[in-house]
Amino acid sequence: MCSPRSIFSEYFPMSSLWMENKPSFGETDLLCPQPRQFPMLLWLLLLLILAPGRDQSDKLTLQAPHSVFEGDEVVLRCQARGEAREIHFYRNEYQIQPNFTLKSVSRNDDKYHCSALMRGFWGWKKENSKHLTIQIQELFPPPMLISRPFSPIEGSPVTLKCETWLPPQRSDIQLRFCFFRKDEALGSGWNSSPELKLPTVWSEDAESYWCQAETVTPHIRKRSLRSQLYVQRIPVSDVNLEIQPPEGQLTEGENLLLICSVAKGTGTVTFSWHREGTVRSLGRKTQRSLSAELQILTVKESDAGRYYCAADNIHGPVLSKLVRVTLSIPVSRPVLTVMSPRMKAMVGDVVELHCESQSGSPPILYRFYHENVTLGSSSVPSGRAAFKFSLTVEHSGNYSCEAENSLGVQHSDRVIISVTVPVSHPVVTFSPAGTEAVVGDVLELHCEAQRGSPPILYWFYYKNVTLGSREAPFGGGASFNLTLMAEHSGNFSCGADNGLGVQHSEMVILSIIGPPSNKTFLITVGVTAGLLSILGLAATAALVHHFRTRRNSERPSITGTPSCSPREFQEPSRTSNTNPQEPPDPVQLQPVYDNVNPRDSDLVYSEIWSTQHTKENSANSPRKHREDKEPTVIYSDVKRAYPDDSAGQASIGDSDLEDAAENYENVPCILPALDH
């Protein structure tokens, strides 16, 4: 029941010696002490309280390998002396699993221990083992990045090496490597080779590089420090510009190729092309090469000049020598202009032809043509060519010119020159021919100038008074018809004008003689009419008196019954004319009988009409008829106002007729009698 030995041996191990030499007690002494034993029990309890406790390491012991490599698996064991439960393992006071793998040696001062609940005198109590440090050895050191060469020349290869090693105890472990520029992996990624070869490096590749090394099993990865790569650049030199086609001889419209090259220089080179005298470059290219090309399409005259190129790879631009580019330009289509002293060229004028091409490589040969016949030629280095000549009549027609250089010929448009010939002195002729004519004949005046450019305007004159005008639009002559009267005896002439001045003909005298050959017949008809007038004298006298009264009281009527007023037929109408000197056409009516100033009579003029008059009448005619549908005059006569007047005037004006109305007779009302 109570076993002092077990209790003392359990809780007071240090007193085991004492227990062996303690006084003899019975087994029931402690459980059932006797009064005489109380001092001894008190003394034992005091020893129990004051006696030092048993060391913890004796109760729990942490078992672990003393030295391991990175990546090795570590197994921890907790050895307990006595009954224990709920055993836990700790690293730096943090609970861990008993089995784990060490992956890093970054912390070699980790402290490990274990804990458990152990049965004690007073029940279950948590006990801890002593702290233990595990020595971890590095599997391989962090790699070091090495470049060979250390400072490469731009464009040359570089070898990068990720250098590390394994301990002899772990030489069987396989490593793999990966290289980086900044944060970008190079090559194909992880590789078993610790070296990476870069075929070429450029100045822009001068960055920080680093590498990583790792084991496949166990997985231990380490990286190197960053290492800066320095790349040397060689400046460009011996810049040269080449032109195709060779020697810079081009024809306008072709393509020009400019090739810029350098003999030395590394890295990225910037090429630029320039034409002398211009600020802006013609083109620019940046590339990793020792030459570059620029093509100028469809060159024109303004592209001629001297060219050069420049190359730069950060150390400053280097210029090439100047190369000249010349262009052979075909002549453009020439323009022909005519320089004349006046708007209309005249015979005798000095005319100058100008032929000019706006573009073309000199020298240019100009030729001038008249109706495809060469007039002359001229070769000029630049500008235009001129050709002068004096105009004749034969120079009218088409003119052109052509321009020619080594690249071809161009023809101008045709220009028409019309040489205006002034009219010569015209000649006036009569038809019928002769210098005598009979009253009442229709005389044709013909005026013609033998020379002169059309259109020609002809004027016809009688005693320097304009009779009228006619135009000949295509040249030749013109005619004017006139019904002759007695007063038309005199001088006739004509003039011709084509805008360069009027030329007058010589005057031709025409004499007007008596009536035509049927005069006897007409007189007979007149006498018969007179007898019929006497037979009806009474009626006729009344009618005459009636019409005279009506003439004095009323104005002539245009419509209605035909009037018997003598003023209606003798007063000429006032018609407008574009030329105030040009008379209207002569009267178209032809009399059946007329008599002008018989010698043995007091009549000045007598006439019998049998046809209608027309609307148009001559201004020179002594009579002008109004338009009417019926014949208005059958018989009329004009008596002398003063029979004894010795003046014997051949014609009487309108004012005289007004004053001598009583001396005029007109008997239109006998027409029905004549018709019957």
C-alpha cells in the first residue's frame, strides 16, 4: 500500500544512499505511523520538500544527428524515462514535425527540444528536454558568375560561367544552371552545363547578369550575385558614299540609289543622307551593319546637286566625301508665241516668233515652221529662241516650233497667223454697161477691190451722198441696185473698207436720158384715159372737189378705204437707218406710164400705175407709197406752180408740193371705169 522505498527512489533519487542506511521501519510505518515515529516523519517530509528535484534531461532526452548536409532528411527522437505521452518537437520554440529536411544553412543557431506529459507523484506533468543544436553543412556554395572575356568588344562572342562545387561526400549529386540578364532568362532555361555562350554582344547588352544553380534531388537552389558586363564599342571610320547608276548620270524620271558604308565600326550605326544646301536629311536608318541604302524614286530637275552621307555609333557622326549627281532632262513641250506690233498683223509688219521649253537639259535646238516648212533654227544654252521676219500676203497660215536635246524632240501647238491685207482702190462699174441710162431703168452699181482681206464693206455714193452699203464677207465685190430718175445724172463712186482704212474708187459720170422705147404706147394710153376723163367730167369734178376737201380736213388713213390724198403718195416716209448717210432701197413699183417734164405742157410729172406698191421704198425716190392691198393711184399729174417760170425745175420738193396743192391732180376713182 505505501511503499516508502518506491516513493523515495522515485522522487528522491539523490537520497538513495540514505535510503540504504535509513533506520529500519516497517512497511506500515509510513502508512500507519506510530506516535513515537512522528518526529522522524516530519524530518522526512522536510527532506522531501527541501531536497533538490531530479534533472529534466534525465526524464526526456532529444536524440538528433549531430551534423548533416543541406537537403538531408533529419529525424528527431524524444527518449523518455518513465511513462510519457503527448510528445512534441520544437525548433526555436515553434512546434515542428519529428521528420523534416534541412534545405538551408542560413541559420545554424536553431535550437531544438521536445516535450511530453509524464506521470509524477502528484499526477501527469509536462516535461521538456534539453535544447539541442544541429550542425548543418553547406551542400554547395552560392555560384559565382564569370564572363570571358571580362570586357568584350562589341559584336564579339562572350562566355558566361556559373561556378560552384560539391563536397566529396556528395559528389554524386547532379547540379543544373540557369543564366539571367536583368530578370530575363537567357538561352533555353535550365541546363546541366555551367556555361552559356553568347554569339555576339552589343553596347545595349551591357547590363547586369547573374545565374542560379540547383540540385535536382534534393531541391536546393542558390543564386549568384549580379555582375555588370562591359562592352567596348569601336567608333565608325572611313565613311563612303556610292551612287548608282555610276558617276551620278541620270535621266529625269529614273531612280537614284545612295549607298553609305563604313570600313570600321561596331554596334548599332545610324546612317543619314544629305544634299548640299539643304537642312533636313533625305533619309535616316539605324541598323547593326556596316552599310545602308536609300533610294530616291523618280528624280527630277531639283534633285540634281552634290550628295554626302554620315554614320554615327554614339561616338559622333563621320561624314563622307561629296558626290555630284547630274540629271539629263528631256525637253518639255515648247510654247510658241507671236509678238506683233498690232492686234491684227498687216503686210509689212515685223513679227517675232518665240519658242520656249520650260525644262530640258541644255543645249536646246529650236526650229520654226510655217505650214511644215522650216523657217529657221537656233540653238540656245537656256531660255527661249526667237525668229523675226517681215509679213507678206503669203505668210498667212499655221506656225509651229519644236525643241530638241539629246533626249528627244517635242513639238508645240499650232498658232494661226492671219495677215490682214489692206484693201486696194476699188473700181465701180455699171450694169448695164455704159455711161448713159434711161429714166426708170434699174441700174446695178458694182464695186470691187482687187486686193484686201475679207470681210470687206463697200459703200456706194452719188455726188458724195451715200446711197447704201453692202458687205462681202468672203471677199470679192458687192452690188447695189438703183431705179434711175432724171435727177440721178451725175457722178457715182464707191469705197471699200476692211478695218484698215477706207479706199475710194474713181468717180464715174452717168447721164440719164428720156423715157424708154414704149413711150408712144404709153402716151396713147394716157390720151385715152384723158378722153374718158372728159366724158365723165361732171362726176369727176365733183369727186375731185370732194377729195380735195377731205385732204385739207383729214389726215391720211392707213386702214380702211384707200385715200385719194396726194400727200399720201408723194410724202416720203421717215424710216430709221443704222447709217444716216445710207439711203433706203429704191421704189420697187414700176410705172406703166410716166412722163417727166414734157416740153409743151405745164405738167412737171404724170404717171399711171397698174401694180401694187411694196412696203420698202427708196429714200431717194420722189414718191413713197404706204402699204395697201388695193392700187391707190391710177393717174396723177403735177402741174407747174408757175407756168411762165423760166427756171424750169426738173423736180419739185415736198415743201413746194404743199404750197402748190392746187396744181396736183389725182383721180383714183376712175379705176372702176377702167376696169370696166
